[in-house]
Amino acid sequence: MVEELCRRYQIGALDDFLASCRTFAGEETLNVAILGRFKAGKSSFLNHLLGTEALPVGATPVTAVVTEIEYGPAERAEVVFQNGSTERIPLHRIGEFTSESGNPLNSRQVLRVRVELPAMEWYRGTRFVDTPGLESVLEHSTEAALDWLPNVGLALVAVGVDPPLSQHDVELIRKLRRYTPNISVLLTKFDTLEESDRPKVAEFVRNQLARFWNGPVPVFPYSIRPGFEPLRDEIVEKLLARAGAEARQQHAAILRHKVDSLAGECSAYLTLAVKAAERDESERERLRDRIVGEKEYLDDTRQALRLIARHAAATSRRDFEDWLQPDELPVRQRLVTQLDREYSSWTRSLAMAAQRFDAWLSAAITREMADLSSHHREEFVRPIRRVSRQLCQSLQDFRDRLSERSLQALGVELRTSETEIPVEDPRSPDVRIGKIFDRNWELLSWLLPMTLIQGLLQRHFERKVADVVFVNLSRLAAQWEHIVNASLAALETAAIDRLEALIATSEGLIASAGQEGARIRADRAKLEELRGGLPSGAS
């Protein structure tokens, strides 16, 4: 029904949320996600809970990609790459793909790692999800965790006791409440507190959470140290065992919550139209400017979105060349060293030397450029992730202003959260090397005996190596510039489309309110009836 009403009244502002609900409805396994700041103890908690050392832990931000853990009759691990391919690996190699040390900046281009463990038998029907930490300097980790939020079923927000709760934790919980009602706080590293301080800190966190939400957010203190086993028993008994035993019911309840949230946001837009219908036509024109904004303001907003993407595109080539510049000397030295080893077998004639050098250098420089492309890939695509976040924040700011203006003008709040703009992972360039050597030298072969020019020719080849390295580093930067700027242009288009959908939704509802007021009231009443009695598995 919600989807039908969104189509009828062209409420394109909710398209992203509709897609999230459809995806969740098709899931059969309940995702129990462990989220929170980096170094909050998420991986340590899961290792301790399941009695395994499968997930890497350390003193610095460790988890680099999402790791999914569910039941399997035998230990098994599979890496899913961003290009869709998979690789089966032994369990002890997980860290090579999921940790920051084994997979720096996700240079292996891993999408997620799937793990099956016999220890998950007690939690059949559920899937634990270890997410990268938030707020670290590693941007790709934060992006991976936030991108995963719409998939959450039951959320455990890991909060270390020092500090016991931050504004970022509160904002994360606020975002999660759009997708699930089942949110608990995991108060980690509880053993580091003095015994007398433990109940005080737990109560402080509960009280702070109560300031923001009417319903309780359960708080589970936890420690992986010996002597704190009752804390593990409590979270298993009160939360996790129930989630496993009632996975289907939990999934249905979460889907109802998602649909209720979606229906509530749709109802707010219809309420906007109903309130506007109570005004005469001339006043509705003024309402449109008060709520949506005047033309100059909307034009400025569009331009701001364009500038975010285009500024990044304008500096991408220079940035890429700067990142590649330190590689020029090492690449040149490696190739010159290889040339010294190969050259002695080419000295039978100038023609042979030219041909062998051409073939060798073409293969060698292609290999070097491909390696550099792979090594710097995460740096090259970083502007895409950054621009995606900036555009998303700008759109959220517009949503917030729209909600505030609607509240002031009509008493209707349109408070919704902007979801991340999907970023299609760009393909690496197909590294191609042009002609290396001027083969006209072969025509002089009979005039230039190798015994006379052997040393001179080798020095010429070395200079040629330096020239080819410089040219192809510049070419590699240009290839990545083309790829990244195409992605930035796509992001700009997607952001403008979202903005236009927001504008069109509000303008359309206000403009049509006079003609369709009665129908909108009837549809809103049906929507509220739906919210009051959502059946299990509603969609």
C-alpha cells in the first residue's frame, strides 16, 4: 500500500527507504550486527562469545571490511570481492582480508567475508555481523559500516566505558531506529572500571539514553576477562538466545517496524498536503515558497551540489600525479636493474637489441603500471567516497530545513534520514602501453657494429626507461582521472535527482492539495489504519 501511495502522489523522496524495505523482506536470516566506534571491542566480543579466535583483534583499528558469521557444520570461510568473484580460504587466513594490516585500505577490494562455524549452532537462523569501526582516520572503514546499516535486524552498539557514551553513539542509534526497533548497547571493557564505579556507569548510560528516547534501550555490560562470565550469560539469555529461537518472529517484527517507519514518513507527506488543502490557492503559492524555498535558494542548492562533485573532479588529476610521483624513482631503479641483467643477451646485433628491449620494456612497464594501479586503487577511489558523503550530508541538510519550514508553516514535521548515495565501485583501468622504441634504428644496424656502441646503447636504453616510466605514470594518472571523474559525474546526477525528487514531492502535494484534498484525507486514514494493525510479514 505504501508503495502504491508513493507512486500515486509521486513521493519520490521515499524511494530509497522503499528499496531498503523490499531488500529486507527478501532476507530469511536475521542479521545481528555489532556496530560502534573503532576499538570499542566488537571483534573481541564476538570471539569471546563464540569461543573462537577467528576475528583479528589488535591495539590499532583492525577490522577493515564487513565479516558475516553464521552456523555451518564445519569451519569455513569465503571471501567475496567487489567484482563479484569469491575465494575459499582457511579460517586462519581471515585476517589477510578483513584486517587493516593484512588488507590496508582494502587494497584487495573485498566486499565482505563469510564465515561458517559449528559454534553458531545455538544461534541458527541468525547471522552475526562484525562491522568496521566508526570515527577512525580510515574513511573506507566508516563507509563500509554505514553502507551496511539498512540491512540490520538486531543491532548491538558497542560502547567502551571510556568515555561511556558519546554524541556519535547517540547519532548512530538514531540512524538505526529508522531500520530496526531492536537496539541494545553493549557496554564493553567493563572490567577496567573499579567495582564501585560499575553500577554508576551502567546507570549513567541508561539515563543518558532515556533523555533521547521514550522506550528503553537495553544496556548490557560486558567483559572478556575471566570472572565476568555472568555478563556473558545475561546477554545470551536475555537477548541472543531469544533472537536465535525466535528469528522468524523477530524478522517479522523488524519488517513491521521498517514498514511502520516508512508509512509514518509517507503519512507526514500526506498530512502536509491535507494541511495545504485547507488554504486557498493564492496562499498555497506562498506556502510553496515558505516550505520548499524560493527559486534563488533552490538554484543555490543545486549549484552547491554540483560544485562538490566538480571541485573534486578538477583536482583529481593533480592529486593522482602527486600520489604516483614518489613511485617514479623506485620503478625506474627496478627496471634499470632488470635491464642490466637482461642486456648482455641482446648484444648480437643492434636489430636484436632494439627488438628485445622493446618487448622486454613493454611487458615490464605494463606490469609495473598494473601493480601501481592496484596498490593505489583505494587512494584513487577515495574522492568518490568523500563526495558521496558530502552530497549525502548536503541533501540531509536540505531535508532538515524542509522539515523545519513545514513545521513552522503547517505544524507538520517531515523529519527523515538521507541514505547513502550508492557508489558503483569503479573498474580499474585496462593498462595499455604504447610504442616503446623507434624501430628505425634497425635500418642502421649494418653500419653500427655492437662492439663499438654496446655501452652507448645501454646508456640510451637506461634513458629510455626513465622517459617511459615518466610518460606512463602520467598516462596512469589520466586513466584513473577519466574513471573517477565519470563516477563523480554520476554521483552529481544522482544527488541532483534526489534533490529534484524532494522538491517535486513537496511542491506536487501542496499544488494538488486543493483538487485532491478529500482523496488525500481518505488515503492518509487508510495509511494510519495500516500502521495501527500491521500483519506479520507486511510489505
